[in-house]
Amino acid sequence: MRHVASVAGRELRSLFVSPVAYGVLSLFSMLAGMFFILDLGWFEQVLFQFQQYPGQLADFNLNDGLLHEFYGSISVILLFLIPGITMGVYAAEKTNGTEELLLTSPLTIWDIVLGKFAAGAIFIAVLIGIVGLFAGMLFLYGDPEVGKTASGLLGLLLTGWTYVAIGGFASAVTRSQIVAFLITLVVLVTLLLLPGIAEFGIAGSAPGVSDTLRYLSVQLHFDPLLNGLVDTADLTYFAVMIGSFLVITKAAVESARWR
Amino acid sequence: MIEARGLTKRYGDLVAVEEVSFSLARGEVVGFLGPNGAGKTTTIRMLTGFLPPTDGTAVIAGHDIFGDPIAARRAIGYLPETPPLYPEMTVRSFLEYVARIKDVPRVERRAAVDRALERTALTDVRRQVIGTLSRGFRQRVGLAQAIVHNPPVLILDEPTAGLDPLQIREIRALITELTAPSQGDTQQTVILSTHILAEVDAICRRVILLHQGRKVVDAPLSELTSGGRSLDQIFTDHTTHDAADKFAFPSGPVVESESGSES
């Protein structure tokens, strides 16, 4: 545990002494702000139109009309940002030669894998904290549901952590950061498209296959959280995804010894 | 302190290291000699626990590298061929990190880092980012990370490779100083891998010569050079002998099979 903290601490420190963390943080804040304003504008417009139909106005609120869209856009931003954050996490150790230092130190492979994941998870938590600030602003001017607002943030956090676990694995299987970036992006985009793929061709006609594909999709477990539904089945999904990718990452790191 | 028992590393049919055994007592300083590709680095990587041997094992400071790998690794200070450095960290924060992962107790960490900085003459650049340092300085940081936890075993893999003559002299002086037991230090057992003979002459008291993955010489330096022969001659004798054979019979097995078909 002490070692996990040491590895995580170094990882975070390296992130913050280089421009990477600041670049990602400012880019993320900018994009989040942009989407927030766009979604806000859209919300206002719809609200204005709905004023002629009081029946529909009753069903329209900040959570479903604004935060739902906003959180959705954030999940897409995460999909493109996280590969950039995680690409170097193991690949850089190999090019620095520090892989040899880590593997000849009195650390277990789990210390390394968990430490690096924890660092990524903390960084993502900071990003989601920024999203929380935007959502929090709404409480000053309106009254969104606290539960729904929070469960959406939880969904974003878990989605981000899943992406970090996947990105870490991609970085562990290659020496090149660019390759790690591309592998992560391809896997994440594929995960995003899975529900669509599940409807297609052979996959669509075989219920077992399409159900499995659908189950693997991040989106279908993120959506309930977005709608305020915290289901253990969805939480289990995220835990299983993160856990499995950490296990294969551990195997990939260990394989350096056998080459 | 270090005991290698039949260390063997095979990659498929290729044998990188075969049946290398030796035993080093506390405080011994040994030169690991051999031409490039002789298996020095592979042997070292097996001792440090980076590569698992295909066969055989090693005992470091009483801990088997298979039985208790964590304790064995804790006892080793290791400078790999390319010094393992994070270019974005400062010298001091890097050494602090290494001290942490090498299990230096929290209360002793500060002092341990200060001492390593002092012994490698890095105190003046301790706040500098490693990426901005010259090669000679980086090599010193590499040495500092190897000694920061004051390990009983020190393994240095070609510590002067790629340095200019001035830097080589510096690093060599540093190693001599490090290997000379000073007050209050645990006497370190040192393996110094190199293909530069002068280095061995200057620093080591015992020589292990590897050639084509096998140990061909293992003797005290004084004994080897007692007959008036230079280390250079010994090295050449043991490492070119086989090569000469090879040139004489470039395809040994084929010659055999031809004679077989004739009879």
C-alpha cells in the first residue's frame, strides 16, 4: 500500500511538472465551458418554445434538458482526452529505461499497476470536479435535482476510470506513446459504437452475441446513471471492466521479464 | 554475499548464458569482463531479478531470487547499462522517490538522499531537472540512485560506456571511492561489468571473464597478472581462441555430415 502511494505520487508529480497536466486541464475546462454554454443556449431556446405548450413545460427541467446533454458531451471529450493522458504511463518507463529500475526494486507488479491507475483515477476525479463546478452553478440560479446531478457525475467518474484502465493497458503493451494513444482511441471508439454494432448483420441476428456486445458497451451502463438510476448491475459492470483491464495490464507488465 | 548457482538463460535455441556459477564474499570487488555479447548484461539482469533464469538460481545477501525476490532486490543497488532516469524530475525528487520504493524508512530518507548526493558530488545540481544535465552528470545520478539505500550489494553495468575520457576518469574515481569502505558503511560487495580492461585494473581485485555465455576465467587479479602477463593478454587469449577455431572450421557440423555420407 505504501508502495502504491509512492508510485502514484511520482506519477502525479511528473504529470504536474510537465505541461501535459496543465494542457489537458485548460483544454478540458475550455471545451466543458463551451459545451455548457451551447447546451444552456439550447435549453433556453427550447424553454422559450415550450412556453406556448404548458403541458410539455411541466416535464422539462434542468436535469433532463441541460445536464443530460452536458454530461453526454463530457463523456465524449473524455474519450478523446484520456488516451493522451494515459499513453505515456508505461510506454515512457520503457523509453526512459526506468522499467528496469521498477522491476528490480522491491515492488510487486501490483504495486506498480495499482499506483499508476490510482494516479490516473485521481487526475480524472479532478476533471470531474471541474464538471461538478459547472453543474453546481445551476444550483445558484435554479433547482436541479441533487441526486440526478450527482449520479450523472458518478457515471462520468466511472466512465473516466474505465477509460484510464484501458489506456494503461494499451501503454503497457507498446514502447511507443503514439501507438498506445491510437490503440486506446480505437478501443474506446469501438466500445462507444458497440450498441450500433450489436444491431448489425450476424451480430444482430444472434441474440446471444448482440446481448453480449450490448452488455460490454460503456454507454448503456452510463445512461441509467445519467438518468438518476444507480443500479448495482451497472456499478458491477464498471468494476468488472476496470478490474479486468488492470489484470491484463499486470500480465503485460510482467511479460517484460519473459522477453 | 552473492552466489550464482548454474545461471542459464536460453532464448529458444539461442543460449545467452550457460551454467554460470560463482560466489562472492562480503566486500569483494569483482570485475565482470567479456567482449560485447558475452552475456554480462544477461547475467546481471538475472542477478537483479529483472530476468528470470531459465535454469539455476542465485542467492543475494542470503535471499534466494526465486524464494524471496523482494528481499533479494532490496539488497541490491543496480545501475543498468542505460541509467534509469525520469527526465522531467529534479535530481533530488528522483532520489527521494527511489529511496521510497527501495524501502528506506521515512525518518532516514532525507539523510540517505543527502548522503547519496554528497558521495556522487551532485549536491550543487540537486534542484536541477535531470533532462537538462549532461551525460556525465546523468551517469552520476544513475550511480546515486544505486547507492541511495546503502545496499550490501552493488551491481554496475558498464558505468563508463559512452562517456568522454574526462568523465570516465571522474566516474572511475567515484566508483573507487564508493567501493572503498568508509566509516560506518556496510562493506559493499561490488560487481562491475565492463569491457574496458583499465577499469578492472584500477578498481577490482578479482576478475570473472565471460565468453560466449560461459565463465572462462575466475581468479584474483594479482594471481592472473603474477606471471608478468597483462590483463590485455589474458583477455585476448581467452576470447579470441574460440573465434579462431570458428574461422578455421566455419561450418563444423556440415563437415561432419559430409564425412559421414562418404563412409
